[in-house]
Amino acid sequence: MVVTDVERGTSRALTTDEAGAYVAADLQPGTYKIRVESKGFKAVERLNVVIEVATDVRADFTLQPGNISEIVTVTEDVPLVNTTSATLGGTLSNKEINDLPLNGRNYENLLQLRPGVMRYPGGGFSTTSTNGLRAEDNAYLVDGLFNSEPFSGQGIINGAGIAGDSATILPIDSIQEFNIQENAPAEYGWKPGAIVNVGLKSGTNHIHGTAFAFGRDGAMDARNFFNTSPNPKLPRTLEQFGGSLGGPIIKDKAFFFGAYEGQRYNVGNSFAGITSPSMVPMPAAGNCVFLPTGDCANSIPDVIADLQAGGITVSPASLKIAGCSLGPPVTCNGSGFPLNNNPSINITNGFNKRHVLFRQQLRKSRGLSRAATEVAFQHSHPGASGGGKLDLDSKRTLGE
């Protein structure tokens, strides 16, 4: 028997056992031609035998008595029913991957096309579930190499971080196909969820390549909720571009393939010129951004007044959370946050146990987000005019 890769011209010779059984292991995904011959029988050739990633194909032959120089050509397709495995799942080819709408060109967003797989809208960290199992119960392989990071079980390539997009993206033009296996055989180990097996392209005897460019502009997009008029509308653009190229180095022997994909984002900052306090030190007392006076390091009213002086709109949601009203003068009455009369709770002495407990109770009682509960009021004495303490991230909440 001779198994020949049609696209690369490489061949592998095999000999059946006494029962006529044979196994051609570790074949690269692609299209193959199989030739079978035996003394006293006509040779048989079977064309267009498609081998997909992580799948087995059974191809049976019947030899007829005759001269070996005579060739019987079989053109029928391999049966669609898989008689070699009870594994559920399926394969998506490169044509399907490229033709289907794919926001962000991340192949993981196509996993949910297989039965039993659910991916939360937009994707992200720990968002792919198979048959109701946890996201870390899935396993990812790229060209047979284990591609799951040990902490969360997410894919290393194309795996989104806890906060943010994927750090590395596999260009879909470099993917030959990918296969999802559910109730996978024991050879894949201990994971009870889906086994995602990605097969990469390689070069062939013919030069082939692709080029692409996608763009998105924010001109037709709605405003960010915190980017209110009369402030100028913030930009939001995306450019995604790249290409791939493959071909022979030595015909029928050695090949090359490479792909590149680049992304360029431009997402406006709703601070409208104010640097995020979580990235730089807070300004010292008397050193606000727009006003010559004020304690923007510690006073919420002074921060709001400073934003007003710079012509920056403070969102109604932020004012409600802070319990403040626009000025001049800016006043804060504690209606959004309870007044805190404990002088030991402030940002100068760190977050002690009572401070953490206060924030936890506040989130539980009011259903506020973590960022919102970073603001804690503190009066230095009865009758104070709404002074307050401000954590680093709480000022970002006001600006947004």
C-alpha cells in the first residue's frame, strides 16, 4: 500500500498484516490518494480521501483477480458515518472559518457552532462551557501540543486575560481546520469537557497565500454613556490586517509557511484629557488640574469642582454615587454614601479590617460595583462642609 499526500507529493509505503488490516498513523490533515496492490490481483487506487485534524478514517478495499498492471480507480467518497469512534463533535475547515462572520477574527468565537458548546456573548476570560461544565474543563491543543495554561485551563494562544483581550491571537489564515471532541477518548487525559484540536497549515508544492485588511470607524457608533455632550465625541477605531504565504523549499520534500496579523486600536478616554489616577500619583493638596487651589488628593468636592472648571461633564451616575451636587459651591451630603465619622479609615493608613468590612457591607446593601465602593466619606468634626477621602480608583469613577 502507498498513501500519497496529493498537495505535497509525499508518500508512505505500508504492508498489511495477514488479515489485510493496516494503519497509517500521524498523517497530516489534507487530501490523500491510496494505492493498493498484491500479486495476482488488479491494483486499486482510491482518490480524494480527506483526513481531518484529530480524526480517523476507515478506507476498505476489495481486490479483483487480474494482472497487477491493471488499475481499478475508486472515486466514491469515504462514508460520512464514522465507524471508528463514538466521539461527538465536528470539524470546521479553513473555508468555513474564513467565510463565517467572525468579529475579532478569533477562532474561539466559532466553538459554539458545535452542539453542546456555549460561549458568552463577546467571549473573554473563562466564558466557554461544554455541556454545562466549567470553562477550565476544556482542553486546547495546537498541532498536537498542549495549549492550556495550568491556572484557569484557558487556551494560552487566543486566551483572554481576566481583564482585557487576548494577548496573542492565532491568525485564522494560518489554521487549516479545528476539531472539537466531546466525550473524548482516554488518550486526551483527564479533561471532561471539550477537546479543541487546532491544525495549522503548512506549505505545499504550489505557492499560495492570502492578504486581508479590516477597518472599523466610530463615526456611526453611539456615544459612550459617560461621554456626554457638549464634550466632543471620543474616537473608537480598529484596524486589523495581515497575510500568509506558503510554498515549497524542495519539491516533494521540504516546505515553508508563515502568517502575520496585526491589530491597532484607538479607544477614546472619557476623562477628556485627565490622566487616570490609577496610573500616576495623586496631585498634592493645592495642586488640582484646572483650579489653582483645592485638595484634589483627598477631597471629593474639590475633584468635582476641578472637573467643572475644566469644562468636563461629571455623569449623573457618579454624582449620585458620591452624593454630591454641582456648584459652585459643590456640596456632598452623604445621600449616596453614608457619612463616615471614623477618622482612622482613610488612604493614609491603608485599608484596615474595618474599612474592608465597610466596603463589603456597602456593596451588599446597595448592590454597587467594586469601583464605586472605593469612595469613603470622612468628616473631621461635626458640621464639616462635606470633606472626604478618595481612593485612587474612586476618582476614575467620578471622571467617567
